[in-house]
Amino acid sequence: MIEVEFGMEDVARTRFALSPLWEVVASVRVLKGADEQGLHRAWVEQVRPRIAAADIDLAPLFDLVPVPTRSPWSGRIPGFVCPAPATPLPSLAVELEAVKATPPVLLETTAEVPPARLAALRADPEAELGRLAEVIEAYWELALAPYWPRILTLLESDIRYRAGRLVEGGAQHLFADLDPQVCWAGGSLHLEHHTVRGVRRLDGRGLLLVPSAFVWPRVFSVLNEPWQPSLRYPPRGVGALWHSRPAPASTALAGVVGRSRAALLAELTAPASTTDLARRTGLTPGGVSQHLTALRTAGLVSAHRVGRQVLYARTRAGETLVTAAGS
């Protein structure tokens, strides 16, 4: 059990943030087998073939994301791979700039990382961190960019809920239902941990709370300097993230964008190609392409090239529109 002591300044500086870079790291863990319960099976089954078809060397990233296999240390992730976000919602590009600017002295870790990978990082930090950033960008486009609006909607919803809890009842109310591994008692936050014990003081730095789609059933804590103390936890509703099925196109939405475009938006619960959408909706491929172009121009769908395929996905605006029309 870890006890995290809060002072008055720490309570005042506790904040929320989202981190695209952390979602990269946490999702790599899932692809490497850290999803025994199969929560993300639908996502994995879609993403693995894309990564294989892309034929990209992801070792610079995958080597730095160990998964617990042999010892308690093997679950640790090097802090320099995913530093705490400095703003509430940084872009991936901003976070990667922070990674590339990592001082050489911080390229140390107790995680089970291949020695050759660490040696290369220490020998030429600028080149290797730049290469890591490029690999992360490539992975993002393949594995997360098409799904990001859906993930972001889930994470932002959790933050709104948590903010309301904080307003209603303070820190105790905020943490009461955050996760079974976390509880607030006596002015301190108590975190269940299998291998680490003791008291940690925030020393006026506050605590950064980061909801994450890919961490369940774990909670990840970073409590050592030089990074801001952070807690990465599963958001409410994560169990239903990949299980939504296409609903009949809303009559209300059809009245605004037309029946065919409403049907396409309803089908895009997961990224899909023009061919897939034509087969599922009964529209011709040419008709689907024309409607998707209009929806993309309106900012309701986005296009992501994966090898020879182009996958279409709802944007945040598209997600909001479908949800509002359905309710």
C-alpha cells in the first residue's frame, strides 16, 4: 500500500489532463498481451492486421514498453517515454517535442528494457529520441488516430463527471469511486500496490489525474521526481468503449444531413473503408465516396490512410451529432 500525503497546496494544485502519448504507451501494452480479460479484443483484432500490413519497424517503441512477465520490475515503464502532460489536452506533436527534449541524464530506468536499446539512446540521444518520435507518429496513425474521437469523448466525459464530484464533495468525494485500488482517508490517498510500500509526499506539486482508455484493470502511478506526481486510471464506461453496434440512422439526423449520410454516420462506430460501408448500407461505392466527401468537408468524418486502404471515422463533431440526434 502506498500512502500519498496531501498538503493544502497539493489539493489546490491537483488537476486533470489527457495524454495522447500515454494512450500510445498503454495501447502498446495491450497489443503485447496486457489485456487478459479481452476488454480491447475488438480493437486489437482490427489493429494487428494493419500493423502487420504496414511493415513498419516499431521496435524502438515496443522495446520501451515492457509488460509484466517475470518479475515485479517488468511492468515498469520508463518515465521519459511518457512524461506528464503540461497542459490539460496537449496534442501528440506537443508531447513528442517534450520526449525529444529529454535531458540525457533522464535516460535511465529500472524497467526491463533491452540493454542494446538503452545503450543506443545514451550513445546518441538526439538521433534516437527523434527516431522514437517518428515511430510513435507512425503507430498513432495506424492504431489510434481513427479511434481517437471515440476515445476522447469517453475520457472527457469522465473528467466532467470527476469535476462535478469535486465540486459536490471535495477530494474525498472525487476519489470515492475513482477505482477500487484507490481510496481517500485521513487527508491522504491510499493506493494498492503489490510491490511498493510506504509514504509519498507531494510537497506542493499537486497530483495529476489522467483517465486512460487502455489501463484497466490497473492504475498506474508516477510519484518520483522529476516528473509531476500522476495517477493514470480507467474512466467510467470503458467497458463499453468497443461494444457499441451501429444503430438505425436517426430520423432527426436524416432530416438534417439526408438519409444516406445519416446511415453512414450511424455505421461508423468503428473505422471503415468505402467498400465496407457500401456493403453494409447497400449504397454503391461511388455513392458512398461522394457522401463521405461531403461529410468530411463538413468536419463530421476524417480519413486515415492505412497502406493501400483509406479508413473513415467519425470526428468529435460527428460523434457529438450522432449522440445528440440519438438522444
